[in-house]
Amino acid sequence: MPQEPATHADAESMSTETADAEIIDEPSHARHPPKLRNRYQLNSLIAEGGMATVYRAHDEFLGRDVAVKVFRSSAKAVADFQRQEDEITVLARLNHPSLVTLLDAAIDRTDADNPRIYYVMELVPGTDLKRHLDESTLVPRQVAQVGYHVAAALEHVHGLGIVHRDIKPANILITADDDGSRINAKLGDFGVASIGASGPVADGETVTGTVAYLSPEQARGAEVGPPSDVYALGLVLLQCFTGELAFPGPPQHSAMARLIDDPVIPDAVPSEWAPLLKAMTSRDIAERPDIHDVAIALHQMFAAETGRHKAVLDPEQRNDENARMEAVHRYDLLDTPPDGTFDRITALAARVLRTPIAIVSVVDTDRIWFKSHHGLEIDEITRDPGLCASAILSGEPWIIENARRDPRALANPLVAGEFGLQFYAGVPLTTWDGYNLGTLCVLDFEPRTISDDEIATLEDLAAMVMRELELRREARRTLDAAFAVDSEESLDPLDSATAT
């Protein structure tokens, strides 16, 4: 793909693959053939931008409805055709559940003098985020869901060396369950995406993107890379809470404003969200978190909100947590007395990893209970602020080396409050059938790094905890079985006497 920025004239309301978008009465519809390649029957117009028109269509070969984006035949310059081919090339490389899927692409040569490139996408039922925000609001749990889906999609995109460069509500397609308890989001429209970071804008060239969501480096015409997508997503999430653009006004004023100030995070934004949004929308690229960390932080936000709204858990989530709690109870851990074996393991963990605190934790329904706690005098905390509750969501070590700079922990009261947590490393305590009971974790009040060898040591110690738990569970089962046999045998003489 060419590295020079391209003009992107699509309106902010352009949504390329939405099924229920407003139908636009536009005479240009008549200029397109009603059927492409004798297969795609063009029906209603979904949306239109400066470079393309998007239709709801029917795939007569496979008998399904699709979205078809037809580029304008007025694009005569070689660069215009190159951009169209580049968009298709980018889409063909992508495969993620939170990205709109490319189904087909070809050139319509019905008019030999005006060939048109078009591509066929899945038709997403629902609407786009812009239209949704124009008509309604999102609760924090839904904001976390939308943000996580988009961040996960961008993590996939960035991993392939692609920068979207036009993250905005109109390019985020959303669907919701009937009761609104769960929202799914898909990222679309890669019309101005670049493969690799795009270079600085030369004289006479045009900045690429939608002005309201430009990053400061885009507004300056500087090199644009993955941090620009993080910034734009931060503005989108902020708008989900406020219902307003962070930088309103005429395009030039809006673009300049972000070069002078970071966006204001109003007091109405939930306090636990403010540090993450502030980091994502920092003018300093170095201050913005990586999209991988953003995705993890948003997943953590969703988990925390779900904990406060257990009644709206979908059946799959509810069943998973119920099964995990059954696993917790079968090990008979909760509220048991201190145990020298586990205390030696936490003391060893603290000594080897040179931390003041080490804990064997068990994540209960509404609390985190400490089976062993070296260097800490409390036995439990509520589940919401506990980093262990986040760690069990992953099957991998949960490492936070500098909590005051890590978006996953910025808002945590253990970090921001008097406790002053700065470092956390936790390894899930995983059962033989895959359930995470809690963690073996080490904590420090100073930022620090942890080596791969130290993480491996923590994993080995966690395995020792689980081995001890399994041995004790098996011993209890053996004793229970022996007791049952003894009970049956002791009843035999009585039975015989009764029979006599």
C-alpha cells in the first residue's frame, strides 16, 4: 500500500456494512447495475461516502443477504484505483470475530469505459455506534464490551502490521441481545488503513482520517502508527460516556485543539475509567498503552461491571462461573485454618522473588480469601478491587510491573489508595480440569521488573500448591471411602441379629 496519506472524503456518518442503517434516497443508485456478475442483486442503499456507495444486496448463488461496497467509477487516477485495491488487500489479510468479514471482491465491467471495483462483506444485523449514540446511551458494562471487541480487533490488525487510521463510531457496527445485556461490536471500513506506519504528510498532501477522531500526530501530519488507533479508540470510549465529541467545532479548530490540550475527562465519567481514558488520549505517544494492554484492561472493566450486575450474566458466563465455584468448593479451602505447608510456600515465594508480600488466594463469589498470606495481616478483601480476580480470567501469569502506569491497574483502589500497591505478579492455581481457583501471587510497594526465570519459579511454586491440594483431596476421598466400608461392615452383626 502506498505510504502517502490519501484524501478520505467519507462523512462521519458513513457506515459501510450495517444492515439496519438508514436508507438514503440517492439518484446514484440508478447508475449502478441492479445485479453484479449475475450474482449480487443490489437492493436498498445503506450509506454513501465520497469514494463509494454501500448497498444491501442478495447473494443469489448462496441465498443470503450481504453488504456490497461499490467504488465510484469517477475514480480515474491510478492512485484512486490503487487505494481501492489496497483496501481489498488489507481486508483479505484479516480474520477475526470482531472484524467485518470480506466474502468476495471483483471488478464490474458492465460499462467498459467505467469499470468499478466492488467488494462483498458480511451484512451485520444492527446499527453503527454513531447512530446508537445519537439515539440512546450505553451503560459502563456495555462501553467495556464495545471497547474490548474493538481493542481485540485492533490487536489482531496491528499484529499484521496494519494501522486502521479511522477509528470512529460510524465504523463500529454493533448488535445487542433483546434485553440489551450483551453487546457485540465489529470494526469495519479499512478504506484509509496503511500497512505499516504511514510517513509524514508532504506539502500539498491531505491528512487522512476523520477530523473529530484524529490523533495529535495525524493532525500534525506526522508519522502515524498503532498509537494513533489507541488514541482514537480512547476518544470513542469517552464519547460513549459523555455523548459529546471531545474536540467539537469546525475542522481546523478541532484539529488544533488536540495539539494544545488532552481531552477533558468529566467528573461524570466513572472514576475507575478515568485513568485508562487519560492514558489512551495522552498527546505523548509514549504515555499511551499498547493495544494489547488496552484490551486486557477493558476485559477487566467488563469483568468488574459484570460482578456488580450478576443478574445480567449471559447463560454461558453464568455456567462457567458456577462451574468454577463448584471446583473451589470441592477442594474444601474456604475459611479453613492457617496451614504450615502453604505458609512455607508463600514465605519461599517472597524470599526467592524478593518481595515483601506473597499470597495464596482463592477467589470466592464476592470476596478474595487468603489461604496463606506472608507479610500481610488480613485474611480477605472484597472481590472488586482484587487483582487476583482479574488474574483468574487468564490462563497465563498476570504481571503488572508498574501499577501506576499500567492501564489494567491505574484505577484499582489498592494502587490509587493508601495501600500503595506498585507491583503484582500472579499465577493462576488451575485444577486438573481447567478451573482457576485463585492465584499464587507476590506484591511489592515499588515498581520492579520480573524475569522469565522468576515467572517460571512462581509457576513451579503454584504447581506445588495445586499438587498439595490434589493430594489432600484424594486423601479425603480415600478416608471417606474407607469410612463408608467400615460403616457397612459394622452394621452387618446388627442386621444378622435382627434377621435371627
